[in-house]
Amino acid sequence: MTLMMGGRSLKLLYAIFTLFLLYLTPTLGVISGVGDGNMWCIERERQALLEFKKGLIDDKNRLSSWGTEYAKKNCCNWEGVQCSNQTGHILQLDLQAWHKPTLRGNISPLLIELHHLSYLDLSYNDFNQSQFPKFITLHSNLKYLYLENANLSGQIPSQLGNLSRLQSLGLGGNYLKIAENLDWLSPLVSIEYLSLTSVNLSVANNWLKVVAGLPKLSGLWLGDCDLPLITPSSLLRVNSSKALTDLDLSGNPHMTSSIFPWLFNSSTNLARVYLSSNQLNGSIPNAFGNMNSLQDLFLDDNKLEGGIPKSFEDICTLTTLGLFENNLNGQVLEFFKNLKGCLKDSLEALYLDINQIEGPVPNFAIFPSLAWLGIANNKLNGNLAKSIESLHNLQYLIVHSNMLEGIISEAQLSNFPQLLHLDLSHNPLTLNFSFNWVPPFQLVRLYVRSCKLGPDFPNWIKTQRNLQFLDISSTGISNTIPTSFWDMPSELRYLNLAHNQIKGRLPNISTKVSNLHTIDFSSNRFEGPLPVFPPNLTSIDLSKNMFSRLNFFVCSISGGNLRFLDLSSNHLSEEIPDCFMHWQGLEVLNLAHNKLSGKIPQSMGSLTQLIALDLSYNSLSGELPWSLQNCTMLRFLYLGKNKLSGKIPTWIGEKMSSLIILSLRSNEFHGSMQFQICLLVHIRYLDLSQNNISGTIPQCLNNLAAMAHKVSEFTMSDNVFIWNGIVYTIIGPDGMYGSGSNDIIDGVDSVSIIVGWKGKVYEYGKNFGEMRSIDLANNKLTGKIPDEICGLIELKALNLSGNMLTGMIPQNIGQLEQLESLDLSRNRLFGSLPATMVALHYLGFLNLSYNEFSGRIPTGTQIQSFDSDRFTGNLGLCGPPLIEKCPEEVTSSTNHLKSYQEDGDEFWKCLYIGTALGFIVGFWGVCGSLMLNRSWRHAYFLLMINLKDWLYVTIVGHTTRLQKMFHN
């Protein structure tokens, strides 16, 4: 009985103890398994993850498994979470978004509750430039920390050096910086992978010493870090890094060839070296040949010269060699002579684009394994087909912008069944394929711009179902596009058919092409109404065609993705529809050179991101809509050659102070120029000509800072313009270059401006450059030319002709030393021309005709070189190049003539007197002596008688002899 009672007591105690544990374990944080054999997570860690989720925006519902309901309560089964099988503690949190949906928001500090965390990866998410999460420095068990490309900012805490177990640290691709140096890395003796790409390390003068002291470091990624300059003396105290296999020091503007001694003294295990976009110069060092483990070498975008060292032929492991965009030069056969040995068998990728290599293209059969070949932008010529016919592994062929020639046939291209990327653009090549040819490859990118492909549309392109980028512009296609072509590949992103003679109507392009972002059909013969395009398009260029209807097209676009639209030079003849409220992302709008009428719609003021607007050369009327003042980001505004009226709004100066170009020429604007026009401190081209503007020229024009000072916040070149440090890049055949909401304007080169320049009208586009001009011609301006205009010392063109200006030309106009064109004709200006005008050394055009100027034209080599008609109509002007003499010159000439006449009279007087005296002295000196002296008289006459007798005898003797001669 006692035993039975004891047994029952033990069972009761066991039951009570079990219930107690079940009650207590949630409090302790441990939840045991419930029949499925899995370890459940710790409650406080689960709560920490849920709090972390609350701070995130999960648009794609990636964290749907993170729930509070019972079926989702075990966080060890959640997306990205891994727990210990023994304790249930969370060991790994992997939410990196590479090829996965992105999470946005903030990193919750409650993640500190994950005390046992050894692996944390939140890379490629968007944390809204929040500060670096300092609590991470308390995770002492961390071995792997990856926060790359996570949009973090701020300072990297030096306490990261306390994480002594770290083996991998990836913080690259953020907006991070360090306090003063990298000494905090020194304690991380176990670290093997270190990525600080794009972290500002400009103050880390000891960076090389620190990283060289990390004994296990095998991967070092310090690209785009603005690393300080390495001096030869600093290398004396730096150890070699024997464990390195991967090294990336690209994109550092102070990185010179001084890095080579440390590099060549480092690990012989280096397999991948990236030194692109630095300041390496001189010849490529021979010492690279000693790196017998080297697989990938990128030295592109530097200033290297010469050719490839002979030592390269012994690098038997090298598979990729990137040398593009350097100053490598020489004949191509000489250039390739060192690419022999075992290298020719191992090389799989060779990039030599954008150098100065010249001569006939070599036979690439010496590289049997070559799959990637880039030789674009050199000076190569010869037959391309023969040089590549043996490259059966070819995947990427980029040879654009050379002088390669010949015919590319389908038989030759059929040798490359793995071909993915083909770029033959800007070569005099002819592509000759049969209509029914089906290639053995599936291209991803095809660029054949300026090759001979037409006149028929290439039917084989529709067989390429993986195409993402297609450029067949300027290829001589002149017929219609087959209907089957418009069933385009779903991955197509870029489509360029420009500069052909393709005709017909465009269909509504399938909405299945959801990835298509750029269309360029410009300079063709398309006609009819504008079609409907996919909503995701960011750039549309349909300029220089014959499209006729606009309304449905404008009102059908929605989604706010469109950033560039060019419909200029078509036959659009209706009113502009009031449907722009859905285009909030638009940055460039060009409707110029059409026949559009009516008013500018109020909804155009919804385009708050607009940077360039061109409505010139239409028949638009009415006043400028007040809503347009919302477009405060406008840099280029062209409204010339319309019938717009009303006063020039004051809000143009008040709200659009960032304008660089303002053209309102050839409209019907009236009223006076208000002082607000002087608020355009960035303006470089101001054209208000050919309107009805009256009143005086504002005296505040010297406030136009971009014309008064040499500033560099705006530059323009072939494919980019830079404004206040932001690079706006023109779209190219590879799509967009750069990123950011305002970092790209696709196709800026299509926006042009009509410029009155040196007496003629020119159209400027991407070469607008350093132009600074004011054109107020053909208005009704009165008053004098303000002296303040001479403060615009960077001004290159000034046109005030055809007004009613009075007064004198400002005396200090010579301060405008950069002036190349000056037109003040057809005004009522008077007075003398300022002597300082001779300082205008660059003046190439001058017109001062039909004013009331007077006085002498200043003498200077420039002014006297102009035709006289540039000064005609000024009755008081005189001096070269006019034939009119100045009054002082006439007086001087009269005095000179009088003096000359007086000198002549004196001469004749002297001549007459001398003759008379000579006659008197000569006659009476001889005759008087004979009359007064008898002996002289007898001797004189005796001489005369004897002379007569001698002459008589002589003549008779010669006559007798002559008669005898004739007689005989």
C-alpha cells in the first residue's frame, strides 16, 4: 500500500513538474517541438524579427511567411531565417535582394536580441539612406556581415573592430565614410573577404599598411573609394599580402603606377586583378608575366601606352584580358605578336576597344578558345569575316567604329551557334542574308547601325526571341515592316529603327513587351495617327516622320514612367490635348516644327520634373498658362516662332531661375521687360527678338551671373551635359548610362535651338557649348543701352538691332572682350563710337548701320576689316572703311594742296630767273667779248672760215668716191 501511494505521488509530482515547465518555457524563451521533430525558435528573437518586419515596406510580399498565426509561429521556418538545431537560437538572417524583391524601410535596433547571430545579409535592399546601424557592433558572434548596396549612409563605427570573429565584411555600394583611418580593421585577423567599394576612404592614408597586415585576407574590394596617393616611401613599411587572390582597386583617381611594386611583391596566388579607371601610365609592366595564377586582368580606362609585353605569352592561366580605353598604339600585327605561347590557348576574353591600334584586322584563329572579342573604336581595316571565321566559341563580338569592310553572309555567321552579342555598327559592312534564313544562335543584343542591311526589312530578326537591345538604324531599309515583327520578344528593352526610309503606319505595340523602355523611330516615313505604346516606356523618339494625329496618343499614356518624348518635325496639326497630368516624370518634351494650334494646355504645368520644353515653330496662340510656373526645374525653354501673346510673365524670372536657355523669339508678346528677368542668374541664351516688347532695357542685366562670370556649372558635349554636378546622359545603343531620378535625360541631343549668330540664323544642338547670347532685336525698345550690360564680360553675342534705342554706345563696351557678334543697326543711337571698341579682338560680325553716329571710326585691325555697309546710314561717320573723309582730313588736304601749289610757283619763278640769267651771261659773255676785242674777233671768224673749207673739201671728196663706187 505504501509502495502504491509512493508511486502515485511520484506520478503526481511528475505531472505537476511537466505543467510547470510548459507554463515556464515561454517565459524563458524556449518552445519545444510539437510532434514535427523541428526545433522551435526563441520567443524574444521571434518578436525581434516581427518588430524588424514592421519597419519594412514589403511590396512583393516577400516576408509572407513571417506571421503571428499558429501555423507561422515557428520563425525557424521563416524566409531567410536559419536556427540552431540544438538550441533554437537564430544563427542566420539572409534577406539579400539580389535577383529577389527589394525590401524598403529601416533596420530595427531590436535585432540586437539575436545574440547568437553569426550570419547577417541585408544587401541590395533599400534602407532610405538611414544611418549605419551601430548596434551591429554588439553582435560579437558575427562571422559574416553583408550590407552591400543597401542605401545606407553615415560613418562606419570603429567598434566594428571588436567583431574579432568576422571572416567576411561587405559594406560596399553605400554612402558611407570613415572618421580618420582604417586602424579599426587591424584586430580583424580572421577576415578573409573585405568589400568597402564606394566608401569614402580619402583620409585613410594608412589603408595599404592596414590591409597588408591582415594575414588571411584573400579578397579585397576597394573600388571607387578615392584612395589617397601611394608614395614610394610609404611602400617601404608595407608588408606583402601573401593570401590575396582577388584584388579590386578600380575607380580611384589618385591610383597611379606606384601601386605596381606592392602588387608584384604580393601573393603569387592572385587570380583576379581589377585596376580599371585609374591613372596608370607608361608601358604595361613585364612583371605581370610572373603572376602564374592570374585568370582575370583588367587595366582598362587608364593611360597605358605601347603594346602587350612579351611576358604575357607565358601566363598560361589567363582567360580574360581587359585593356580597352587606353592609349595603346601601333600596327595590329606588331601588337599581337606577343599574344602567343600558352596564352593563345587559354585566352577566352579579349577587350581592346577604344585604343589607337591600326592596320588590317588579324586572323583571330590563333585564339581557339576566344569567346569574347572587343576591338571597337580603333583604326582597323580589312575583311572582318575571314579574321573571325574560326572562332566557333564566339559569344560576344564588338567591333563597331572601325573601317572594317566586306560582306557578312549567313554562312559565316552560322559558324557561331553560341553568339549572344553582335555589334558591327559604324563599319562599311554589308549584311547579306536570305529571306528565310534561321540563325543557329539566339542574340541578346544586336547593333548594326550604319551597316548595309536594306532595302528589305531583315526577316530573320523575328526569329531572335531573346533580344533585349536591337539597333538597325541607318541601314538603308526603305520598305514596310512585316506585321509579324511587331510580335516582339517579351524581354526587348531598346528598339532603334531611326534614320531609314521605313514607311507605313505603326500598329499599337503589344503590351506584352513590358520591359521595353526606349523606342527611336526618328527620321523615317511613318504616317497616320500616333499609336499606343506600352506604359513602361521611358523614352520615345518619333521625330522627323509624317504622323498626323496627337490627341489619343497623349491621353492614352499613363503610369508616369515616360521621361523623354520627341514628336518634332511631323505633320501634327491639331490642338495640344490637356492630358499631361499623368506624365509627372517627363523630363524632355519636344513638339517643335509641327502645325499645332490653340493654347498651351494648363495641364502642362503638371510636368514638375520637366527640364527641356520645345514648342517652337508651331501656330500656338494665347498667353502662357500660369500653371507653367510649377515647372521650376526647367533648364531649356523654347517657344519661338508661334503666335503667343500677352506680357512676358514675371514668374519666368521668379520661378524658373534655373533656366539656361530662354527663347521666345518671333511671337506677339508685348509690354516691357520687367526687372524679374534679371533673376535668371544661370541664363546663357536669352532671345526675346521679333516681338512687340517696349520700354527700356533693365539696368540690372549685370545680375545675369552666367554671362558676367566664367562659371562651370553647365557644360555640354556629344553625349552628356552637366548641370551643377549632375550628369545628364544621352541614351546610347546600350540603353541608359547612369542612374538616379534626375541623372539621365534620354536623347537630349534631339533638343536644338535657333540662334541668331553673326547676322545669320543657325540651329544648335548638342554642340551649343559655351554660347552666351542676348538677342532683343526687332522690338520697340526705347531709351539708352544701359552701362551695366558691359559687365557681362563672358557675352559672345549681343543683338539690339531694329529698335528705337537712343543715346551713345557705353564707353566701356571694350570690357566685352569675348564678344564675337555685335548688332546695333536700325536704331537712333548717336555720338561717336567709343575708342574702347578696338579692344574687341574676337569680333567677327559688326553692324552699326542706320543710326546717327558721327565722328571718326576708331582705328583697329578688327573694325577696319568690316565692309563699309556695316556703317552705312550714319551720315556723320567718317574714316576707314568708309570712303568719307573726316573734316580734319579735308582741312589737312587743302593745306597740303595749297602748300604744294606754293611750292610749284616758287619753282617756276626760279626756273624763269635762272633761264634769263643764263641767257644774259651766255650771250653777252661771248658776243660782248668778240665785239670789244678785235684780235679775238679776227681769230674767231678765221676759225669759222677754215672750218667751212674743211667741211666742203671733206664732203666733195666723199661724194666723188661714192659716185665712182656706184659707177663701177
